[in-house]
Amino acid sequence: MSVMYETAQDLRRERDVIDAYAKMLKLEYQKLPIAYKADYALLEGGEVKALVEIKCRNVDHDTYDTIILSLLKWHDINEMAQRINIPAVFVIRYNDGVFSIPMRETPDSITIGGRVDRGDDRDIEPVIHYNVDRLRRKSV
């Protein structure tokens, strides 16, 4: 059985980010089941307009040169979005602001990476990297 590491606090942080992000875009949102890989769908009049993956980081955006995301998650979210002709957006909340990048943009590199602090071998996998200087600051 897979272990879920997402806490109630993690979900609250993500909800705060999507609430502000959707409000900025004048759209509604819906939390998606885990099978969809993306965290949220942005909606207009009940119609899905975009898929959103959210990461909340407790560092400033320029602390690290890149932001990483599971290659499999990146692929699956992009594939679904492309198949239904909508955008997919990677939104990252850092201590110093909210930033985003369209997931259709080509990653800067792909490496083996992930978390080692939990002692879970499944946390090490291929990951995509976006250079943080490519991220766009959002006024949310």
C-alpha cells in the first residue's frame, strides 16, 4: 500500500494558493482526485479551462537554481491537458511570492532526484527541472 505524505496543512496551503490564483484569473476551481495527477482544475461556468499543479516551498524562489517535479507527473498532466486542448500550469508558492510556468514549456534538464529524508525508495525517480529564472511572478 502506498504511503501518502500530504498533510492537512499541505492541503490548506495549496488551497490558499489556488484560491488567490483563481481569483486573479476570475475563474473557479475544483480539487481533483489523486488519479488525475494535477492538483486542481480551473473552471469557467463549470467548464474545465486549465489543469494546475501546485508546490509550496518554504524558501525564497532564488534559494535553488531550479524547481523540480516528477517526470511522470509532468508527463501525465501535460498529456491530459494536450489531449483536451487546455493549458497545464505549474504554480509554486515560495516565501517571497507566487510564481508559475506553463507545463508545456520544455524542462531545462531531467535527472534522477527527489527526497531522501523519508527513507522511501519510491521518492527517488526521474525529475524535470525548470530554471527558477524562467518562472513568472504572479500578483496574487
